[in-house]
Amino acid sequence: MNGSELNELRRRLGLSQEATARVIGVSVRTVARWEAGQSVPSPMAARQLRALADLARRLERLFRPDSIPDWMERPLNRLGGRTPHDVLLGEGAGALLRVVLEMISGAAPGEG
């Protein structure tokens, strides 16, 4: 994933560089360097970025792409009143992806 792709992925999910760094487990400066093309993600970070990209693709099956950042900030009953953003930051892309896959299989758009 190159820098512009990472920037686009962050935009699609409504994530700041800081939030992306927390999810991946790197510094904000590292994310900025990736986006500027000054360095590339380690294999472990690249796997986590692919998981974020997969999450974004799955969310786009449920929602209009421009509504995803708003959905990420909305408290959901399915998440015990937490926001998807909170789950992503606290438990990672895999945890949120499991919820999204349940939503896709149940075809229950909106609330989650």
C-alpha cells in the first residue's frame, strides 16, 4: 500500500493519522512517513493495513461510502453503546470486521 492509498483508506474510514497509528501500533510520525513515501510498513503493519482495507471494502457493501465515517462515530447497541471507532481503537480491525461480517450475513444495515 503506497502513501496515497493509505491516505485514501484513512479518509474512507474517517481515521486521523493518530487513530491509524493507534490501530496499527506505530507512531503518528511513522504513518506520516508512510503517506509521504519516506518509508514503507513492516510486514506486520502491512497485514494490519490490509485488514483495515478489508474492513473498508466490507463496510462499503453495507453503506454509502460517504456515510461510513459518520457510522464509525455512532454508538451502536450491537457494540454495547460503543462506537465502531472505539472498537477499532480498542480491539483492532479484526474485532470490528467480525461485527461487520455479522451485519452483512444478517443484512441489517444501519444500526449494526
